[in-house]
Amino acid sequence: MRSNKIVVVIIICLCFFYGACKCDNSIIDAKNAIIIGETFGLRRTESKVFLYPVKDILSVYSYNNQGNKVYFSKNDYEINLQLNTISRTINSSIPDFADYVVNFNENGSFSFNSEPRNPPLCRQMQIYVDYITSENIINISPSENSFFENKALELPKIAIFGDSIANAAQTTSQYFKGTDTDGFAGLLRDFLKTEYGEDQIIVNNFSQTDSSIDLLLAGKEKVISGGYNTVVIEYGMNDHLSGVEAGAIFETKLQELCNYFLDNGIYIILVGFFQQNSEWDLEKTIYPDATNKYNKIIETVAKNCNVPFVDIFTEFQKISQKKDLIEDMTVDWMHHPTDYGHKFYFSMLLPYFINKKLNQTVL
């Protein structure tokens, strides 16, 4: 490991060098961190709360149709430091989320349609905010049952299997460039390659949009033949739409996969999923209890196999106490996380791939 190498992560803009350093024309002391790209959908002049205490705003921006940042001036938004909120001004050029239109059914639910898309993507209605926070969130410690506890003499060679979430669907990098850079897989890859060496780390993403756990069942041998020592499994968001009754089948398949990988000496991490838009007719009227059921299944299998479970559901429920998960944390008004949402996936995966405390933030 390159212990003398300064870790630089794409999603991190952290200043912690012996007191202070200059970052984006702001002086940051060791107790402050910069949050990059917290996402908001703002309506009229209504206020929304930041996740962390705001000390100073660095920039507010969105992306144009070419994928370039478009910055807004201070005349476009109002910050209330006492309430820790942001809002549009009356004549703001920031998109008004109140103009976002979804076609609803008579029972109050909506049905998904791909062409014309319903609901439409909402990423064009959202803004991103970079800001300095005074909250102490710069410490990341290794988790129990980490990779290095299991494979002390190796470096991670990771195969990621999942659905559209793991495939970084509609994140900025995927939407404009077709890459997973802004998804949790890309963020993990960039961090590990920077930390341990470009040539020492392998993080390959085999995830596919619209896929289910059957994708991994059909391709599990490539984990072994490819020389991977780690598999990250992120399924459930699509699988749970088969209904609560099919949960037993999902559990059997997941248990089979875990047994297979453990028998072959593969380190495993299971990743859960958050509550998608409950107004979707499949979620609201057909399978209303399936999200909890399938997350519990994933957690149970993880415990049975003594492998890590990344509890995305609980983490996003905590976020929902301050933010609107659908307007602020998804790009499709359904279940695809924003770039910022993927940082939470990454922040929960990262402690399993470090062997020392890190004085930085990844949010």
C-alpha cells in the first residue's frame, strides 16, 4: 500500500492539511469538510433543508443538455443559515419543480410508461449545491468483517453484479457519457485505484439495467474464472416486484450464490435497496410490503453466511427525515439515485475496503 500517497477522490473536496488550505477560493480548517453536489428539487419559493449544517455556499448549479455545468447566481436562491435551508427566489432562473408533470391514475397512483416516459426524468429539474459544512463528518473507520480481515495479504479484485442502480442509471456520467463513474461502482473503483495503485486494483461492473438476481446465477462462474476475490451483490429493487410470495425463491437463489462464492473463497458483500416511489402502482397497490420483505431476506442471508450487509433502506430512511427522497435523491422520480445518492452507497461500502482510519469525507 502506498502510505505516503495523498488520497484524492473525485467526489471529495476535503481540506485537512495541518490546519488549513485553500480550496475553491475558500479557507477551510481541519474541522470543516466540503459537501459536493447535494441535490435538491426546489418548488416556487418553498424552502428545503440541507443534510448538514451550512457554513458557506461554494456553488449552485445544474447540467445543460450537453452535460456541462450551468451555474446560478446568488440572485437565484436564498440561503437561511439559521434554518439551514435553501429556496428559489421569486424571479429565479433555477428550474421550478412545481412545473414537473406526472400523469396519475384515478386511484392516486401512477403507471410507468417508457414512451412517452411517465414519469419523465426529473434530473433536469434538480440543482446541485457544493458547500462547506461545520459538522464533523471527516472520519471513516474500517468496518468489522472487512476485506482485509478476511484477506490480509491481498488487494481487492472486485466483481459487481446488480441492476440499474449498480449500473449507475441516469447519473450524470451514465446519462451523458455512458460510464458508471458517478455511480457507487465507479466511485469505489476510483478511490481504490488511487489509494492502492492503478495497476493493483480491479473493479469490474457486470451490472445490467432491468436485470434481476438471475443475471448473477447465470454468470457466477465468471467471478471464479476472472480471478476475482470479491463480489458485491446488489439486487432486490427489480426482484421485489415479483411480490412477497416470490420472496422465498429470491432467498433460495441468494443463499445458493453466497454458498457458491464462500465455497470458492470469495469475499461477499450484500447490498440492500431503498424505498422507491410508493405512488407507483406496482408498489402502492400490488406489492406494498415487498420492499421491507426483500431487504429482510438480504439481511438474513448475510447473517446466515456471516458476510456484510449494506443496509441502504435504513440509511435512506434517515435521509428522508430531512430530504424528499424522490424529488431530491432520485433522477427518475422512481428509484434511480442521483449522483449524490450514490455517494451514500459508496460511503457505506468503503469501510469494508480500508484498513486504517481516513480523515476525509466522501459525501
